Amino acid sequence: MTEQIEFKELNDQQREAVNCSQGNKLILAGAGSGKTKVLTCRVAKLIHEFDIKPSNILALTFTNKASNEMKQRIENLLHISSQGLWFGTFHGICRRFLKIHWKDAGISEFFSILDSQDQQRMIKRVIKNKNLDDKIYDPKALQSFINSQKDKGKRISDSSAKDDTYRDIFKDYEEVRKQTNSLDFADLILTTYETLKNKSELLNYYNNRFQHIMVDEFQDTNTLQFNLLKALNGDKGSLYAVGDDDQSIYAWRGARSKNIQLFKDEFSNVEIFKLEQNYRSTNKILDVANNLIKNNKKRLGKNLWTLSKKGEPVYLYQAYNNDDESRFIAEKINWFVDSGFKRSEIAILYRNNFLSRRLEEELNARKIPYRIFGGFRFFERAEIKDVIAYIRLAVNTSDNVAFERIINVPPRGIGEKTMDCIRRHSKSCSISLWESIQNLEELKITRSIDSIKSFTEIIKKISELTKTADLSSLIENTIKLSTLKSYYGNQKGEEALSKHENLEELMSHAESYENNNLDSDDLVRDFLDNASLEAGEYQSKTHEDPVQLMTIHSAKGLEFPIVFLTGLEEGIFPNERRNTEGDFLEEERRLCYVAITRAMKILFITYADGRYLHGSFQHLIPSRFISEIPDDMLQNVKSNSNLQSVSVSAPKKKYFFQIGQRVRHTKFGEGIIQRYEGARDDLKLHINFDNYGYKVLVLNYSNLEFL
């Protein structure tokens, strides 16, 4: 039975990896090479032919979805229950272990697990109890520090804190955690590891029990997980690790790409297998991916190939700016849909969250349904809504919703007791929350008085700016006055940096919005209304067949027939702001490799000559990753007119101008076309005139001369 299952659908490389002898094995599984099939067939082989009991197999994954899929496949293969299998995530398996061996671990039988938010609240309480300023000692930064220490196997006694206060907070947090019989996520693994190392009989039992250990996505393991695997495997174990060092993209959350290189050094008699046949992408897409990733030096090396057709060329589009880039992508999406593709078969990938803003705007304008996969739309992101709320309150002090949102954002020590007092006074006097804090003596508040006064001054200053400053300056100064800029600027990590970039993108958007709405009677209120409408636009539902937008990190493990990989400019991708460690450039290149290998049939790579960044327009140069791909592997698409030579992206109408072209107007003089919208009789050109600034003209009535 199992023999037919194994050999019927496996290629030669997969078959070798499934039929190998027992012992420590490293399976280098390239993107789209069928690693899940190999893992499940290997388990079936162990049970059916090697007579290994299901209870003697431990399989570790990084998501419950992957674990459940493997269990389901094994049940279908062998027609057995998966009940005896120890299959699950690292955290899930460790929880199971501790529920059995809580006495050996020295913890309560009824321990509770702190999720990320619970952990952060506990850290906040510790900071408050120590009378520390949470702007200086940010709870999220401390949470990241504590978890990173535990992920390295360190307790407070041997942690590497940047100052004594960090160490003291760590110590107090651990005391509170133990008093409440709680374990955070990192504790689940660390406590399991410590228990096994301290209880030799228990370790010996599990060394003998788990004769075979399977690990999926091995490249994503951190230091502690690697050490736990070493302990469980022992000297005579059989560890079957499946991973791809070329897809290690999570260094920022503790994953060590070098664990794959360490595998052959830290484990005995390692045999390495390579899965290089790809079942996802065309030859031309794989050629681009292979030629890019070979520039990484710290890799074991493999070369993806496929038996499928060569396919379409990989297309490279040079945009004049991000408006042009977004327009181009939206037009191509409509073309593909008209050609028979579903919108949900199309993905737009970007390195940084802030790049979605202009893309969203263009898709909304063209009524193209879309979804942000694994995240929020731009105007739904918390930091954006915070800035908008500050301005909303400044122009309308009766806006209680805005007041409630920002009164303690960033944290300024205004707690729930104080807020309850303000709410009661507001309700009893039938006045707004803002009016309530104008007479503090009536509130009889003893704490937070200085913080409330400071908040009041901030709103008053923003209110004055709404009357005098241009929109981009208003946004910029609101971010500064609210201290949101310094708040996120002082934090570290991917999330904080992404929030900081989103705030900068909001400044850029404000300048663009002002240029496009010069005839507005009340620019600030119009801007606020527009932001509310953008945030209020619900995520498109599945039945609406939406285009998929996501960061490359979110795209890991997914695949799409058509992929637009956007924003390939130096400084953005590779992203210099993420340059915090020696492996930075190689990890960025791996990220680009992951993005390319998401594409099944058609891949567009786009970059812009300039973008609005950090509040101003900046000229950019193409990403080095583009130059690392041989020219003959990319088909350049430079303007709408020459797109007609490209079979998969020929437009339905031909324009006699292009983005970046100079024009002359009888009244406004000379200028440059920056973007256009609409079609035929309603075609509008967005032109930046040398002497008159930004204008939007209807082409049929513009009397333009194209230079």
C-alpha cells in the first residue's frame, strides 16, 4: 500500500529523500518543490515499512495549519487515526509536555498562557509600579527584549540588558509572572528545555520515545528551538529537518538562517538531500530567481528547475513616479481580468507596508476590489488613525470618539480612573469630554493634572495650525506635537519601523492631496472626510474576487498566477532602515527571492525614478537586485506605446503621450505630465507646470502641445 503511494507521484529527488535510511537528514526543499508531500510520505514510510509506532514520532511545525494538513494527509495515506502522533507547533508541543510534567518543571498544574497582549499588559503594570516613564521604557520594546533573551535560552541571571533598569524590569516581570502561575510563549519552550536538561531521567525517556523527529521550515528556528531539538534528538536520534536557507526571512523575530549550516556540524552523520524540481513557476521565472539568489555567499546552494513551459518573459517596468507605477499596475490588472484571469489570481507584493497607500488609492479610484492580506488598509492602521484623530479633535472639540482615542496615545499617564471621572462630569453636565477638562478644579482630579494640561496645549496648537499651515505642514507638526514621531522613533523592531514609515507616507499623501485639491473651500475638513471614507471602505469580500495586496513577509508560503513585485529601488528594497546586522543584505536578497518565487505564470517587477518619501519627492535609483539579474532575462516595458509588443499586457487603447513628457499650455506655459486618469473623452492629465504648479486638465479641452 505505502509503496504505491510513495512511488506513484514522487520525482527521483523526492523518492530518495523519502526512502533514505534512518539517521539525521537535512532536506533542502526549494520553493514549490513539494516538501509537505515528502514529509507526509516519509512519516508513512516510517510507520508502514520501518514499523515505527505513531507515538514514537514527533513532528514540529510553525503553524497549526501546517500541522493539521500533515496529520490529515497521513490519515488519508494510511487510513489510520492521527491520535497517537505528537504533531504540532513548537509552542503547542511544549505546552503538551508541561501539562504532563508540571511537577518536574516546578510550575503549577493549572498554569495559564500569556498571549502577546497579556504579556504586554503585565509589563506595563511592572513599569507603572516602578514609577518609570513608559515613553522612555516602552512596553513593546521591553517585551521584545524579554522574548529575545528567552529565545536565546537566557534567564534574568545571564541576560544581556542594555541598562540596569531593563534588567530590573525583566526581574520584576518574572516575579509577577510566577506569582500568577503564568507562562509567556517563549517560556513554554524555555521551561521545557530547562526541565529536560535538569531531569536526566526524563530526557532519557524522551530520547528513547521519540525515535524520529520531523521538523518543517527548519530555517525559521531560533537558538532555543535549535537547542531543544538537539536535546530531544540525543546522540542516537533520527532528526529529519526540512527547510530552505534561501527562504530564511525572519531574522528580525529571532530566526537564525545559519541553523541550516550548523545542522551538519552539530548533528552526527548528516546526509543532505536537495529538492530542486519546482512545480509552481515557469522556467523563465525560476531563471530570474536562481540568478538573483546565487549572489548570496552564505548558502548551501541549489538550483531550481521545472519541466513546465518556459512561459512569458519576466517584465520590468520603469515608472516615472509612484503615481505612474500604480496606474500601470491597475491598468494591467484590468487587462488581465478582461483576458479571463480572476482578480484573486493577482497579487501585488511590496517590501514595506507604506507602499500600499498609493496602490490602494488607485485601485479604489478604478473600483477594483482588493484585500490587504495579513494586515490593515493604510487608513485603518492605528498610527494613521491616531494622527487623524488629533486633527479631528482640533477642528471639532465635540468629537468624543477622537478624544477617547488619543487622550493617552502615546501613553501620558492618564488612566481609566481619571477617564471615568471625565466621562461622569461630561454626562452630568451634558458637555463634551473636551469641555470637561477645561475646568479641572470641577473634576476634582488629583492625578494626571499636568498630563491633561499638556494634552490640552497640544490640541490648541494643532487647532491654530489648521487655520494657518498648509496641509503637509499640519500633518508633520501634528506628528511632532503629539510625540507620535518620537514615540515610534525610540522603539526598535520591524513593527515600530513600519509605523514610522507609515507616518512619513501620510505626510507625503497630504502634500499630494493638497496639490490635487487646490480648489477646496476647506482643505483640512475635506482631507479628514476623505480619510474617514478610505478607512470606512470595507475590505472586499471573497465573493467580490479581490486582488491580493500584501508585504512579501505575508506572502511566504503562498502562490499566485500573476505577481506584481513593486518598489524595487535602492533604500526601499533592499531597505537600508533594516540594516541592523551583518546578514542584512543577504536576508533582503532572500526576501526578494521569496517574492519572485510566489509567481506561477507571469511576473512584473516595477520600480520608480522617484517617490514621495519622508515628506518630500526624492529621486531614486533601481535596486541592485535588478542589476543582479541578467539583462536578457528581463523584458523592459518603458511606456504605454511599446506595451503593445508584449503579448500578455497589450493595452486596449493607444496614447500619444507618456508619463514624464514635457508639454506646453497657452496659459500655464511648460510642464511635465506626472500621471493621468480616465479614458477617451474623460481623460485627465496631471501636470506639474514650471510656473503655475500642479494642474489637472481634461485632455480634449486643454489645447496642449506635446514637446
